[in-house]
Amino acid sequence: MQPHVMKAMHDWRMSWDDQQFAAQQAFTAAFPALTPAEKCQCFGPTLRWEKTGEGVGKVCLDDHGRATIEFERVPKAAVGRAMKETWGADWFDEGPGGFAEAEPGTYHYEDEQSYAEYEFDVHDDGTVTFGIAYVKIDDIVTILDELEQALAEHRAA
């Protein structure tokens, strides 16, 4: 490979690494419980969290610059508030009260334009397991910030 092409590739790679690091900083600014993971099944950097009574999960970046969040057993009221603030109610056919009032079951949506996938499993025990995949980094940062605020209120109650 020609030296100027090698330099251009190196410069691009360094820029890409900087963007991934900046995305991770945005994720942890929005949701401070996230910490770097040592192992993952993703193709890019992964952050994980676990907090008794609040859930467990991960946020990762793929090699196309899209973000995915997978959280398990998060209090239903917190997920409901975060989702309502982010997208409004009934976007996923969960009902006019949003996920805070949704009946147990699975709610799924696929965005044909962006290829994003959303899946929410509302459990009988008052928790929600959800995944939001292949979305823009700013969308994940927004939901993380709303979820952190909702969980903070949950902690204070």
C-alpha cells in the first residue's frame, strides 16, 4: 500500500477510535452505572451495569457506529417514564398509559427505514426487559438519560 494511503487509513482509524471513545463517554455521562466490559459478543466497545433492584444490562457499539442497549428486569415505572419522555405513549402499541401501565407481554417494532429494532417484554413481576438495537448514538444517550432520571426518582421513593 502506498505510504499516503497508509497514512490516510491510519488517520481514519484514529478518528474512528476517538468517536467510539466519545460515544462511551456520552453513554456513561447519561447513565453513570455503566462500566467497561472485559468480554462481549458485540463487534465494538461494550459497557455493562448491574444494580440490585434496578436491573442489569449492556450498551454497545457496532462496527457501523450504531448503538444497542439490552437491559433486563428494570422497574416498569422507570421504563414507562423514560419511554414516554423519549417517544411518547403507545408508539409500540403498549396503550395510552405507556409502558408504566402496559399489560404483561411482548411489544415489538422494526423501523424499515433505519433497520432499528425495539423489543419490550413486560413481566408480571413489575419489571421490563428491553432491547433497542441499531440506532443512532444520540438516541441511546437520550433513553439512558431519561432512564437514569426515572431510576433516581425510583430510588428516592
